[in-house]
Amino acid sequence: MTLKGPFVMDAIYDMGEDMGSAALLGEGNLTLSIKDAFFRFSAFGRAIGKLELESLEVDLGFSGVTWSFDGLTFDGAPNDLSSLARLVKTVFDLVWREPTKTSLVEGVRCAINHTVHVSD
């Protein structure tokens, strides 16, 4: 999956006295690609007296992210964000695993059931 389009970024990050601040500025074209993305969804419900979603399984992932921000500068210098793109994949893999994955999916299942039963 690839997204392309214009971007405008004007961000000043102030990281406190010890770290200082940085400017992330730019205007140009953005290309974002997500390689081998997948989404799997399975649900089981029943309606005995009331509709209820009994189980929900969700899996999603990707093998990598690449992006290009033509014209983006970090404190005035061009910046290669490929290492940040690799970090996105690493963080996603750390978050989207057990037990966090099950907790997030269960939270969505409970929210769906609550929404369905608000009028009860």
C-alpha cells in the first residue's frame, strides 16, 4: 500500500533546558509505503434475549514501512527518516503482541457490546 501527496510541516519541539529545542520544517511531497500489510477479523455473537458479541479476534501487521518527505529539514539540514521508519515497525511489534493485543481487542469487544446495549 502506497500513499502519495503533499505535506506541510512546521513544528518546533522544546525538550526542556537539558535537551534544548529542534525545528522540523518542510513542504513538498510525501510518499508512505507499508509493505505486506494484512488485517484479519473474526467474530462470533449470539442473540438469545439480547445481541451479544461473545468473541472477537483481530490481527494486523506489516513487514515494513518506508517513507520519503521531500523538502523536510531537521534544524535546517536534510534528514533521512529511514531509521525512524524502522523504529515504527519495532514499536508496533512491541505493542501488538500478548498481553497487550488481547487487552486491546477485548476492550473493543466490550465497547461494542456496551454500545449495542445502551438502549436496554
